[in-house]
Amino acid sequence: MIARSQTLTAKDIITKSDDKARGKTSQGESTMTIVRPTWSRSITMKSWEKGRSLSLIVITAPAKEKGQVFLKIKTEMWNWLPSIERMIKIPPSMMLQSWMGSDFTNDDLIKESSIVKDYTHKLLSKETVRDMPCYKIEMIPLPEAAITWGKVIIWITEDGFNQWKAEYYDEDMSLINILNASNIKKMGDREIPTRLEIVPVDKKNNKTILEIKNVIYDQPIKDSFFSQQNMRSISQRIK
Amino acid sequence: MTQYIKLAWRNLWRNKRRTLITSASVFFGVVLSSFMRSMQEGSYDQYIRSIVNSYTSYIQIHKKGYWDDKVINNTFKRNQSIESELKRNKNITLYSPRFETFCLASSEDYTKGVMVLGIDPQREDKIINISGKLKQGHYLKNDEDGILLCSVLAEFLKMNVNDTLVLIGQGYHGASAAGKFPVRGIIKHPSPEVDRTLVIMEIKKCQELFSAVGMLTSMAIMVHDANEVADTKQTLVRSLPADLEVMDWKEMNELLMKQIESDRASDMIIIGILYMIIAFGIFGTIVMMMAERKKEFGVILAVGMQKHKLMFVVLLETVLVSMVGAITGIFASIPVLGYYYYHPIPFTGKAAEMMIEMGFDPVLSFSLDPLILLIQALTIFTFTLIIGIYPVLNIWKLDITNALHN
């Protein structure tokens, strides 16, 4: 264990972690809970992902939003609204806006940027976070990368290479969001944290919790699955 | 006492022309200043009426903090206890629930940010009279699905009655809101700002669209007239739960109130100048009277009349003459103001355009508040009494021999 960690560079750790979290493809179900000082609400969804460039999300509850579909192809994003039978292209100007009222932005969803390719990595230290020994790595975005953060500090578990905690800083290097992962469970062929909690630092008592109910990795999905036609038919099937 | 009054009265009618001139100057003073005040107050009333009736109503209830941060999550639940409180209050003539928020409106090819106002069609019509502004189509019925579009907005979106408008926005607690609505009617709102942005729909449909069933952004309240606002507000603040805010139309229209306030100040200067002109006119006639009657007073005093009695009689004369002027002034003003109250003077040209742009009727309105007449009559009467000191002082200082030689 110790011998291995000595040979691993920061970039190796991140690469391993990224490969594990993404797989070649993934599909699953999850619930997002938005917590606000006076209320909270949950949204459940099914999602499909292939590589870095293709993903599709369909909302399955609550009833009001059931059947809404989000499609991402590379950097572009569309939203199918069954109640008005319209396809809306989400413009770049709306990328940093909240997704479905949560603390995630549309940009977080797209995740076009790669934590491997678009950052420089530096292993800062080893730290134990919530009983898990972790690598603490500082990631600074490359100048040409389209990333809004000034830097990201990420904690990756030594055992299992799970992204256990992350801190997101803006260009002025002040802390904006804290991400905490927890509840490691076996999902398909791997053990992953199934609960992600994102806490915006400047908004008191606000947070968003993403709980993964199930996920299967590396099942083949055709590219044609990620199309506008398929958005409509999936929406109809869900309704 | 009656003797003095009789004496003064007879004195007055010994020289009819002089008396008529003096009371005429009081008369015109009252008529002119009443006319002016009535016009000023009338136009303020008109401003107030039009802002109250075009949007805010007299009093509104919101969730605390809504007015400063008008977001959809700052809403309160409509409930029986609030409504029974409103029903119980005798000043309140009408209350109407509202749900308003911003979203995107989209036709086939055009999209624009709009304000959506969800209303109870029957109640709200008595406050902001939407059906009276209808240009095409029909007014919303209760529980009817569909929307009313303002005319400039309809033009921008290239929409007509029976077309379908799409509304997209964010609902309560971040839920997504999207729906299709047929256009039932097109209204012409007098305020161009509103006419560009307002979409009206039935409140239940609106709450459904924004996933906020039973929630209100505001409760609009009407009372009999503006004088009851302060009292009613007090009562409501005391009886409603503390997480609600009660605001009157003055607080909701701060900017306009400041304009009216500064307008009032400049009006006071103008009315002050008018008072001075009137006062000097009256003073002039009284100085003339004294000059004419110097010999007469000399003779009366010479034959043994006591000075203080004469002073009293002359003072009574002033009082009587100004009373005649003031009272006839009031009676003459009533039909004049009454006429203009019902037939306001229309503006034309640029001034009219400006007023329409500000959302007002382009007319010069008058007020029929009886207080205006009374205050003007009293003010002019007081001026006359102060002027009345002049002849009294004059008699007191009168040198009999000098007066007789005059």
C-alpha cells in the first residue's frame, strides 16, 4: 500500500478516480433533494452516460416534472418540456444557472471538462477525512480550459480511489462550494459513494443531496440513444 | 349687542356700492382660491385613484419581506383566518388574492420576459377594471384556462385572440413551470410599461403552473376611500400573524408620493401668492372706506359716541361684509366646481401624451371635498378680520378736530 502510493503521481490518482467514477458507460437511478431553510423537495431521475460527451437525464418524479428530459452532446444541452411539447436549447449564458432549482448548475451536469485533462494536479498531503485516509490534491485549471473555478481541492480515498470531498474556489480564491461524498455501497461491479452532498458556503442552511439508488457500469449504449428523437420517445414512455 | 349688529348692518347698506365692492373682493377671493385648491386636490386624487386602481389597490398584505424581494418563494398561504379577518373589518369593501411572478412568454417565433398576474377574475375586475380595458376577445371567467395579453406585448409576440402562448419559468421551490395557454383577450393598459409586460390569468391556473397551489404573493384590499386606509392598516397589523406585512398605497408608491409631495409644496407657494393678491385687494377697499368716512366718524364722535363703541361697530361691519362675501362665495363655488368635477378639463397635445405615458387620464380633475370650500372661506375670512384691525386702529387714533376739518 505504502509502496504503491509512493509511485503514484497526483495525475495517476485523479485518472484512476475518474475512470472509476465514470466507467465507459453508466446508467442508473438517483434522487436529488434540494434543502432550503424553510423547505425541501426531491426529484428522482434516470440517467444514461457514455464517455464524457454524451448524457441523457429523464425526470421520473414529482408528477409535475415527470417526463422532462435533458440531453447533452459535447458542450450543448437541450431540455424537452412535455407540458408544452417544446425542445429548448439551453444557451451558454444559462450554463451557470441552477439546474432544477438545486445547487448544481447546468454546467455541473454537463461536466464537459475533465478533471484529468483540464487541470494541473499537485499532491498536497495525505489527510484523514471522516475516517477515510485520503490524498489531498490541488487542481488548478489550465488557462485554455473553459472552467469557472479558480482552483479545486479534492480528497481522494487511498483505498478505492473515490472522490470523497472537494472544495471549489472561485477566481478570487474564496471558497464557494463544498462537496462531501459518503455512504459507500457496491453498485454493479464497483464500490462507490452513493451520497453526494453539495453545500454552498455563502448561503446558510442550503444544500443539495444527490443519492444514487442504483447504477450499472459499462453496459453498451448506442450513440443514437442520445438524440432529440429519443428524448421525445423516452419522455412519452415515462409519462 | 343686537343693537350694534343692527347699527353695523344699516351702516353697510347706507353705501351699497362700497359694501358690494368689499364683499365682492372677498367673494372672488373665496371662489378663486377654492377653484385653485379644488383643482390641485382633484389632480392628486386622480393620481391616487389611478395608481390605486391601476395596480396597487389601497392596502396589500404580503409575506414579510416580499416587497423588497419579489421572488416566488416569498409567498404566503391563503387561509380562512386571514379572510375572516378581512371580512370582519367594516372598512374593507373588497379583497382580492393575487399571485404574480416573472417568467418567459413565447409564441411561435418570439420570446419575451413577462410579468404574470394571477387573479380572481370577478373580484379583481372591481379593483383594476380589466374588462373595461379589453380591446378584443372576452374577459376571463372564473376557473377559465387561458390568458389575457396586454396589447403591446401581443403585438411583439405577434399573437391574436385564440392563439396559444407558451409560458416557461421557475415555479415555487425551484420546480419547473411550463404550460400552454390560449389567448382569451387582449387588453390595452394605460401604462405603457405595464402594457409591454403584463400577462393576466386566472389565479388557480396560475398557482398550478408555478406549483404553488394555495399560495399568494399578495392580497389586494380596497376600502371605501383613502381616509380609511390608516385605520384599517393599523387594525390589520394588529390582528394578522406577524410573518405577514401590511402595506398601504403610499408605501408601495414611494416615488410617486415624493413627486406629489414636492408638487404640493410648489402649489402652496402659488396659493400663497393668490392669497396675497386677494388680501391686498380687500385691504385697498377698506383703506378707501376709511378715507371716505373720516368726516362721518369725526361727527359721530363729536356728538358724544364713545370711541370703543364706534370701534366695535366698525369691526362688526368688517365681519358682516366678509361673511356675506364668504358665504356667497361658497354657494357660488359649488355649482362651478360641481360642473368641473363631472366635466374635467381635457388636456391636449404634448401634455396629454405625457400624462397618458405616465398612466393617467389626460384630464384636469377637480375635487368636491367640502373641506376645501370651508377652509378657503375661513382663510379669506381670517384675512379680512386681520385687515379689519386697520379701521379699528384708525378710529382709536382719530383726532376729532382734524377729522371734522377734513
